[in-house]
Amino acid sequence: MLLFAWFYALFSALSLDLFMTSMLWVLGGFFLHYFFKNNNFKRFFLLTYFLVLLPFSFFEWNQISQDFNNKAQQNQYTPLNVAGVYNITFLMSSIGSLAGYPQTGFEMIYFAIPAKIKSHDITIQSDFAMKSEKVRGYIEKHIDSQRKTSSFYLNWTRAEHSSDSSRVALALNGASILYVRKKVDKSGKTYHECEIVTNFHMNNVSTRIKLGEITILELKEGVFSAMQEKGLFSKYIVRRKWKITSKNDLSSFHIFWLDDVIQKILRGKR
């Protein structure tokens, strides 16, 4: 198990062109194997070594990310690079889902499925977007307008990620349109059909994880859009549908999730 963990970390570093990090993993593995005989101490050393090396790996990635992105755009990925992007996609999706962002994790995993073996237009019955004050506000605006149909482009600023639902914003930001349609059922009762259409794809833009003014990790979407150009990853449309029977539904909906904790922490720092 310990040997597998060491090789996995080495593969992850090499596949993303983190050669300095890779060298440190080789030296660490050599030192671990020949100087420590106690397996429990080896596990402790490996964990400690990983935690110490992780910030250095982030620093190295931030330094080479533009070069790696250029390599992607020029269609110069090696088979090892391709495997590395699949690996980082799986890690991002898994960690994101466990951290409370399953919708975003699903989007990335589905994006990584090759075009030939998946549907490019999927429908999900889900009202998770109702956690967002922005989405609820648009629906209320439609109901008050008495229009039959309304559409709203969904976009969150960086500040709104902390003041609204970050879970909804991460999953829908910039590539989604909310449609609200006034309907009448067979009994004559009015309801509102809501649908969010998301055109999921990657562009050559950057996502930064920051601590204050310091960028901890920068991830360029070009790393993934290159896989899209190869036909290994493929864009798709996901439709999320739900119904609103009255304006009361807008005020009663709430599920406490991790993004609520983040929101409270960030608000408390203001």
C-alpha cells in the first residue's frame, strides 16, 4: 500500500510535468526505503513528507502552468500528460463531491467521458439551484411580471460566491440560462416550470484559489479544453428541471450545506 501511494504520487507529478516535484518524490522514496525499517514509521514519514511537499508542488505548478497550457493548445500532450489530466479530473471531482459540491463533481466527470459513449443532452429533475438567492430572485421577478415565459442569464461575480450559494455558483456560473414558464395543469391550477440549461465546456481561462491576495493554486481551463479538442473530453448540455407552485416555495426552501459554512466564515471576516 505504501509503495502504491509513492508510485501514484510520482506518476501524478510526472504526468503534469512537475519534474522538480517528481525528483523530490524519487529521493524521498529512496530515503524512505533504505533508511527506515519500521512500516508504521514509514507511513508516518510518507504522510509528513507529502504534506511538506504539497505546497512546493503547488508553487511549481503555478510556475509551469502557462507552459503546460501552451503545450495543451499546441496539441503536444504526451500519453502520460493525457493520463495526468484524467487523473487530476478524477481527483477534482472526487474531492469536490466529498467537500459538498457533488453537482460540480458530476459535471467534470461527465465532461471527461468520451463523446462516442455519452448523451450530449441530458435532463435531471433537480431543484438544487433554489439554494441560490439570485435564482430565487429571478423566479420571483418572473412571477410578479405575469409573463408567460422569462429567461435569465446566470452569472456570479467572485464576491457573490461568498454572499450567495457557492455550490450553485460553481456549477452554473457563466454557462447557464434560467427559463421560467407559466403553466396550467389539468385541474386548472397555475404553476411555474423552471429549467436551467447549462452548456458545459471549457475555455482557455484561469481559475485561481487564493488566500487573501496570495494565489495558492492556478488552474487554466486550457488544460482541459485541449482534451476536448482531442475528442477525449466533450462538451454537453445539462437541463435541470423543477416546478414552483407558489411564491411560498421561494421562501421555504433551504438545505444547510458546506457552502453555507464557507459563506458564514467569509461574512464573519468582513
